[in-house]
Amino acid sequence: MDKYQIPSVAKACQLLQLLAANSDGLSATHLEAELGLPRTTVFRLLKTLCAEALVEKRGKQFVSGPGMLNLGFQALHSDKLRQQAAGPVQQLAQRTGLGTHLAVPNSESSLIIEVCNSAQHPKIACRPGVSTLLHASATGKVFLAFKHFDQLERLFSGRYLAALTCRTITEPEALRKELKRVIALGYALDDREYHDEVSCLAVPIRDTDGTVVAALGCTGPAGDFKGERITQLVGELKDTASAIYKAVYHRQPEPREKSALPLTYGMQASSPLMMSR
């Protein structure tokens, strides 16, 4: 561990991550075993986190508390990418009649941070904060193809690729072949691989360095993702992804307020500050 890191804070973070990954909660005994800590240390961590509403005790189980939810929503609302993408994501939904969403890479999953559900297909709905499996979702395939292709063996070594439907790709070599197709075409397709009779298309969003920082997707009935319709939707997605890129990374600097005092002769005014990205 880095000498500047605080071990107790690191363990508290690990504890919170464990609870976040187990919606039914975990017992103190289970947490002791997972964290490799003495019972008294785990007890103090839990008491502190409960006092801050980050953890909540329900019977003998501990679960994520309302403070965690509040932090999550604050993080989502403060994210500049999400803020700038909200309008284009809604407009895309209106033009296509499909549900649309924005996702970012989150460790070993795809985290949906912005959603506009379709009024035409109310049963096909999603919400911000949902994490999807990389190998089965269109946005996940985007991240695997454009961010993690060289680390596929590390990511999936010794792991079972869960089959969510009969069409989910569960063989590593088949997945690699699929990701090569994604790279060649520039978009990913979830063809009834996450939910029966539901399909999704997704394209990458890059930053100024060309790094994929997000994926933009649209979801609807599988019958709506065929032939020329796919070509049309991919065009809409790429146009919207380009608009989001320009909104986030090519914004004009804020105009400076004029100073009430004149500049001193021989000194130059400092250039306007660029907005943080």
C-alpha cells in the first residue's frame, strides 16, 4: 500500500463496495471473513458508517444506506458528460421512438448514467445507476472492443460468461470474433442477448485524445433492429455522439466580466479561463 494511503479508510471503502454488490446485505461475520479484519475493527467501521447513513442495519444484515444513494445521485448530477449529454439523449429518443441511454465504463461493467425511456415501448425501460454485463450488452461490447480488447484474457480468465438468454455469447473465442466485428463496423449490437425480444445498438464517444469515455445506446423491440433500420439508427447514434463530443469538449470559454479598474500600462490582460472538462 502507498505510504500516503490510510488503511482504515481503504478497508471502509472495501466494505462499502461489498455491500453495494450484495443487495440482500451481509452479516458482520461475513464482512469479517471478506475483509480479513478482527471483529472489533469491523464493528467500529460499521458503527461509524451507520452513523453517517452510508450503511444501514436490518436485523442481522448490513446493507447500503441512504447516504450512499445520495452520494451516487450527487455524483451523477455533477458529471459534466452527463449534463451535456442529457439534451441530445432526449432528442435522440424523440427522433427514433426508442429508449436511449448513456453509459460509462465502471470497473468490469457498463454503468448507465443517463436514460430517456420510450413512451411507445413502456415495458422496455431502464434507469440511471444500473450496471450491465460487458459481454452481453451493446454498451459493454463497445468498451470491450475499444478499451479492453488487449486485456480480454485478463478480464475473463477463469470466469464463466453468464448466459442471460439463449443468444448470449458465452464462449471467449466467439466473443473475440464479435468484438472484431464491432471494431470494424464502429458500433455494437445486442441482438436479444440481454433480454428476450429486446435489442440494443451502441456507439462509442471519445475524448480529445481519442480515448473512449462513454457509449451511447438505443433500445427497443428486436423486430425494429433489422436491415436499413439498423443503418438509419447507427447514423442517428453517431450524429448524436458527435454532438455530445462537441458539447463536452469544444465548448467556448466563458466570457470574463469586465474589470471596473483599467489595466495598468505595460501589463497584458490574462486570457479567459477555459472551462474545465
